[in-house]
Amino acid sequence: MTITPDNAGTLDELEVICRQRGGRMTRQRRAVLGKLLQTKRPLSAYELRDMLQPEDASVTPASVYRCLDFLVEHGLVHRLETTRSFIACDHPDHPHAVQFLICRQCGTVVEAEDKRIAAAAERLGHRLGFALDQRTVELTGICATCKTEDTAATPCV
């Protein structure tokens, strides 16, 4: 199941996944998840609060963080350490080790699920005596669009 915000009933489908995992999707959790799906980009808790306040004046940074913690715990959202932001999971229907490619110029984030990278990380941890509890890999660089724009703007000498 690949999640796209255009899908009719996407939030309903995610609510079913949440219930199957023993969670309860509250109105505020649903609103936070909905904003992440709408924007298609990572958002900080404060950006989410600012987006939600016109609809719900009771929203605070603490309540947004609680919602995000819940959504991360239930595999519906990922936390990006590099940017200190959150993004909706592209494949919430199954647990997975995830890799993110993050453009440091425009902020685009691409979620990937490459089992070879996950296995390599596991082997590295084992070889060095680590029991990994966090398997997310974040790679930063320049996306193809920004790279093309930079190349077009730079005259050849």
C-alpha cells in the first residue's frame, strides 16, 4: 500500500492500520497525519502547530509532539533526525527499515526501502558488537532537480 494524499479514504485506511496495531486515532492525531499527507514534505512540530491552529485553537507544541510520538510509534510517520522534522510513511502497511535521501538545497525527501542497505547496517552493527534499535539511514545531498538547475545556471568556461 503506497500512500498518496489523493487516495480517497487514505486517512481511513491509516486509521484501520493504527487500530490493527493496537492504537486509537484521535481527532488531533488524524489532523496531524492529514497535514503531513497534504504537504508531501517534512514538517517540524511547530510548522504543524501553525497549520492546525486556525482549525483548532487548543493545539500546542506539546500536543503536536504527543501526536507525532504516537504516529511514529505506530509506523505511520517517520522522524528525520537530520532536519528535526516529520514525514508521513510511504509504506505504513508493513514494518521496514527505511532510508531517506534528503536534498540539502530544496528539502525534498525520498523514502526508500532497500533491504541490502538494511542488511549491511545489521551486519556492521553485529560485527562491531552493537544491537541496533534504530535502523533508519538518512543520506543528504543534492536531488536531480537541484543538480540540473545548478548545472544550467553555471556557464561552462
